[in-house]
Amino acid sequence: MRSMLTRRRTPVLAALLTAVALTTAACSDGGSSDTGVPPADDTAAASGLEAVFADAPVADEADILPDSTMAAIKERGVLRVGAALDAPLLSQQDPSNPDEVSGFDIDLAKLLAIYILGEPSIEIVPPASETREALLANGTVDVVFNTYTITEERAEQISFAGPYFTSGLAVAVTADNDDISGIEDLGGKNVIVGANTPAVTAVPEEQPTAEVTSFATDPQAVQALVQGRGDAYVQDYILLATNAASNPDIKIVGDPFTAEPYGIGLKHDDADFKQFVNTWLETIQDEGQWAAVWEETLGTVSDSGAPTPPEIGSVPGS
Amino acid sequence: MQALLDNLDPLLRALGTTVTITLVAGVAALVLGTLVTIARVSPVPVLRGAAFCYVQFFVNVPLLALLLLAVFALPDAGLIMPLTTTAVVVLAVYEAAYVAEAVRSGVNTIPPGQLEAARALGLRLPQILRLVVVPQALRAVVQPLGNVMIALVMNSALAATVGVVELTSAVNKVNLVEAQPIPIFAGAGLVYMAIALAIGLAAGRIEKKVAIAR
């Protein structure tokens, strides 16, 4: 009888403990990912782009070559996109409405879907960052929009259309840190980076004596910086600007110290599709959709107007 | 494969970290787990209850949640440790729950008559545990403990998510530069497989050596 009683009571206690632990985890997660997206801008972005999508260019029937990748996508009726769901302003899933994904990358992907299919019909395959090359090679996705920096090593495995955007890495520190004023002060310091971002290799190139610690997600890296696990956080300038705008504990110091040309990942050696995507990119840049998407997404944290898009094919590997 | 050979130096250092994490956390988990089992089978109700709660808590909370809590929540509570130390501590307390369950099943293999005999000989409780229960319980569960240690090696890969540069984290970095996920991750998988095989074979030999002739 006694053992029966203990057995019945203790699982309840264990369940309570678990519940407490999970709630704490959920709170800390929610708190940090909230920092990314200003909710007011989100709805504006959605409504602001409706009109852009409605007038977006559609490819001529003649451009969809028979037996090409474009024809296969049109046949299928949906464009398969490799993209993140947790990148604020670039490709962010709305937590309250999982069907709603918005941001610069994903809105461009929707424009490409419109160009091929006539409607913004996309299917997102996340997480793409470690396995992007494999996903493209085996045909799981048609295109990758994933802040995919064009490099010559990558260009041996896959093809890049674009570049469609140029960003750069910058340095963020805690608000009370006056010792570090840019990448040149990071020698011998402990530098936090995001795993699988260009900063992993760029920081040792600039500052060989810096110690690099990588965290899986951007909110984790920000949290680690605020808690003092590192002296600085090196990340894409846009992403840092978003973080700094919503988190008074961190600030950006110095100017971006690299140029990261982002490309659209395509299957290797698919020259027709690459040409097709580049033509589309030129079209939306000429007709203003590119700038409109920029204004609604990345433009919300920038003081200047839409930048001049980089010249297509201007980077080794593209 | 060339991609892995070109980066052999950082990869070997990362493999060293994986092995170190496994060894330290493994030994700590064996000691802690055995202590938890002793509490679990002790005649003191409070100890029994505490050990039960310990096991239930760590078996039922995902390791990744524990790691994230230890790395990001403990500093807010004023406790900040280096990342690798944090990972070792979390892995040790987590795997200790599984060690405790394995050792408890070993305790259950000891016939009650032996305990009665030990008491009849005038042995005190600590002596019974030290001389009769624990040695026989551990010998009976060498293979299950080997499995827990293999799980520990695999679980150590989760430390990559919180910034520890172990094998998984290092191959991620190599892949970032070389962009050849299939050979790189397959290579890492083979290394993990080799470690698991080594532990499995070692457990088999130890079991044969310490087996109790009945």
C-alpha cells in the first residue's frame, strides 16, 4: 500500500518539475526571439507588398524552355525554396501564423515564383544552412535564398545566380564597452559568432589571435554576448542593426569590414535556369520590385534609402 | 574526403575535445549514478524519494533543453562557467540518471538471501553496500553501462549548439568552407561509429573478465 502511494505521487512531482523547467526554457526563448521583429512593421510589410506582388513581372511563355528546370517547376505548380525560418527581416516565420513567412530573402523567392508560375506559390525547406549544397544537388529544392555568400569553393558544388544583395560583417559589443571600436581591436579577444556564418572564417583571417566561439542561433549569440561569454559578436551588419534596435544592451561599433555578396543557389551546371533567374533579377531591379521589397524589410532598420543592387555576375563564383 | 584531410589538424583537436568530454563526463556519471542507485535502494525514505525524483527529472527533460538552460539561464542566476565545463557537468548529471537505472537493475539481480546472510554475519549497511551489493550490481550491468557511455558520446555532439568546439562543431566549420556536406558528415559519422565500436568491444571484454561465476 505504502509503495503504491509513493509511486502514484512522485510522477506528479516529476511532471511539475519538468513543466517548470520547460516554461523557463520557453520564456527565455520567447524573450530573445521577440527582439528580432518589430510586430508593427510585420503587418505593414504584408499589406505593403500585396500591391507589389500583384504587379510583379511574369515570364513569357517562350522563356520557359521545354524540358528545363523552369518547365518542371511550372508543371509542379510550386517553387521549392531552401530558406531559414528564423532570420529577422530576411526570412522570418510569424510565430502566431506559421504559414506567414516574410523578409527580404523570402519575398524575393515569392517574386521568382510569380515570375515562373504567376502566383507566389512556394514551399520552404528548412533548415538549409549546413546542407544547402546537398539539397540543391539532389533536387530537394529548386533554389536557395539563404544569405548564401558566393564563394569559389561553393561554386564548384552548385551554381549561383546574382549576386542579389551585398552585405558585410560588423562588430557588436555590450553597450557599456568602450575598449572595442571595431574589428582592429579584437586581437586576443574572445569573439562570438553564429555557427555556419561567414564570420566563422572571416574573424580568424582578420584577427588570427582572436578566440572564436560559435553559437547555433542569433538570439543565443546575443544572449551570450550580454552575459559576458565573449567580448564581441561578429555578424552580418543588417542582423546586428536589427538586434541593436530592439536591445539596448548591445551596440554596433565601426563599419562593416567585409563585403558579402549574397547569391541565389541553383543546381550546378544548369546554365538555362541560371540565365533565367539572372534575367528575372534584372527585370525586378529595373521595374522597382527589388527596391520595394528592400524598403518593406531591410529598409525598416536602415536610415538610408534602398541601395544600388550589385551588378549581376560581378563576383568570382557567380 | 580530401576536404577532411586538408583540415586534419583542427579536426583532430576537436576529436580530442569530444574524447575528453566523454571521459570526464563518463567517469563522473558512473560515480554519480552509482551513488544515486545507493540512495534509491537505501532504507531512508527521503533519500529514496530524492533519488527517484532525480532520475525521473533527468530522464524526462531533453538534453538540449538542459544544455540551453545551463548555458543561458544559470548565468542570470549568477553562476557562469566556461562552456566546455558547463557541457561536461550537464552531460554528467544527465547520463548519471541512465547509469542509475542500469545499476538499479543490477542490484535487482542480487538474491535477497545474500542480504539476509550479510546481515546475519553482522555486516552494517555501508559494509553490505560496499562489499556485497555494489560490486555484484556493477558486474551484472557492464554491457548496459557500455550502452550508456555510447549514448554519452553521441549526446556530446549537442554541445556544438552551445559553442563547444567538439567534433560536430568542427566538421560544421569545415563544411562551411569546403561546401561538401556528404563526405564531411559521413566522415564524422564514421569516427563516431569507431568510438562507439571501441566502447562496445571494451565493454564486452570487461564483462567477460569480471563476470560472476554462478
